[in-house]
Amino acid sequence: MDTGAHGHEPVLLDEVIRLLAPRSGQTLLDCTIGRGSHAAAIARFLGPRGLVLGVDVDPENLAYVQKRFIDIPVECRLFHGNFCELPEVLAAASREGVDMILADLGVSTNQMLSVRCGLSFSMDGPLDMRLDPRIKRTAADLLATLTERQLADLIFHNAQERHSRRIARAIVQTRRSMPIATTRQLAEIVRRAAGPVRHGRIDAATRTFQALRMAVNQELENLQMLLDALPRLVNPGGAAVVISFHSGEDRLVKQAMRRWQDQNRGDILTAHPVTPAHTEIQRNPRSRSAKLRAVRFAGPANVPVGDPPAPAWPGGFPVRHAS
Ligand SMILES: C[S@@+](CC[C@H](N)C(=O)[O-])C[C@H]1O[C@@H](n2cnc3c(N)ncnc32)[C@H](O)[C@@H]1O
């Protein structure tokens, strides 16, 4: 995949824009701004009177976005924080609500490829997995301290790994003789415990790595807190799009959106989750498990879903402000 100079190809970008239907002068809260690829594309519709509020747990991604937005004529304010802290972010930005919220869950390509993050077993590196440097416990800490039962439950609950008990037993047996500290070491332990992988299946270690990353970063807990707060953060008529990458996340998003609709707080815009077309998956294999769901909240500014108008300033304006 060619991620270009920006390090992350935005998933389902056309659908995100169609469903958020950004208009000139509106405010986007991108609560997983990553490398800013979605936000930069949406900013073209907001124009110089628009505002992008960007949140991320990863300061390196925020530093990258700050530079990237210097050339984009929209006001952009960036916050290092967790999306479970959005009410505090809005207060810091002196805003009561926003017109659009985007949550593109998981990790960006540059994080996946970073040896420092230790998210991938394709390169050897420390078993860290913390996206936010404020987090205290690394993946290696969890492997060293959780009981066999806790490890098995974590691997099963977060990633539906059917060999979770065998893998947990192998982890506990190995750590009696040596600490489990690197990505390659863990991948080999898991592969040995889970047995050979049938042709065409994902690597046996993939699910265990996903489960550990979710535990280190408390991904499901944070997502639930985001969903609990979200309706109060969007202006009447505003929209929210959430892109998830595994079934545990998608279930929480589906349940929350159904609840909002049942409570007459908004309308679900996606009867079924939107998934990438074959061509997008070929171009960007990381998009293959993406599921997008969207909701528009009730209110006077409600606008029909359709093709958004042309960008407010296709040719570009001078830089207004980037902070
Ligand atoms: C898939 S990437 C987003 C990519 C982005 N849409 C783009 O176009 O570049 C997910 C981002 O969310 C961040 N993230 C993950 N969990 C988060 C959380 N709980 N709060 C805030 N940011 C989070 C990650 O650090 C990562 O930068």
C-alpha cells in the first residue's frame, strides 16, 4: 500500500464525507485525528470560517497533523487526550457542541509500522503497545502479571481467539523461565500454542496481539464512554460517523445508535454497516475489516444525506490559524 508522505490512507473517505455532509463554516470534531487524512479532506468543505478540533492519544500523530494543517486554510485546534475526555476538550475549546464527530477507531498505519509501539510481530521490538504515553502498563507488564485465567479471558473476550486457553497456558509456562519482552518472542509462543495455520488464514498471532493492544489501551471501555457522551456533544441536526475494525467495537456502536434512535434522539443513516469496496481493499488491505455506521441527531439543522456541495474553496486560501 502506498500511504504517501502522510503515513495513513483514510478508510471509506467518500462515505464519510457523504454521511457527515460538511458545510462551509461548520465545526468538525475528529476524535481520532491520527495523521489528519480524513480531517484534511473534510476541511476542504468547511472553508476558512470552519473549525477542526482534533483529538488523539498519540502526541507524535498530533505533531504530524499540526505541520500538515499549516497549509490548510481552516482553523485547527489540536488536543492531546482520550476520546473518553471529549467534554473536557469541548470546554477547553469553549464550545458547547459541534456539527460533526468522526471516530476512526484503532491505530494508524505509521503506528502499526512503528517498532517503538510494538503493535506488529512483523518486526521485532519491545512489547509496549501503549498509544498514549500517559498509560502506565505495557503489554509486557500485562503478560508478566496477569493470571493464566485473566490472560485467557482477555484473549478470548477481546479477539474471540478459540485457542485462548492454550495460549495463556504457554505464556505462563514461558514466563516462569524468562520474561516475555519482545514481539517476535510472543508471536512464536502463540504460534506454537495455537498450532499450524491453514493456508490463506491470518497469522495465528494476529488475534492475541489485537487482544493485548485492546487491553493495554482499554479500547472497549473508552469507546463505551465516548458513545455514552456523544449525543450531548453534537449540535441539533449534526452527524456522527464511527468506523470500527472488529466485532466487539462494532457491536457497541450498533447498540448505541439503535438506542439513540429508539429514544428519538437521532436517525441511523446506515441500515447496515458500510464496508469498503473490493477496489479499496486491494489498494489498502488494512481497510478490509472496516465497518462504518452513522447517525444524524434530531434538530432544526437536519440536512438530507446526499452529495455534499463542492468544496468551499477548491483553489485554497492563505493559512488562517493552526495551533
Ligand atoms: C485509524 S487511526 C485514525 C486515522 C485518521 N482518521 C486519519 O485519517 O489519519 C486511529 C487514531 O486514533 C487514535 N486513538 C486510538 N484510541 C484513541 C482514544 N481512545 N482517544 C483518542 N485517540 C485515540 C490513535 O492514536 C490513532 O492515531
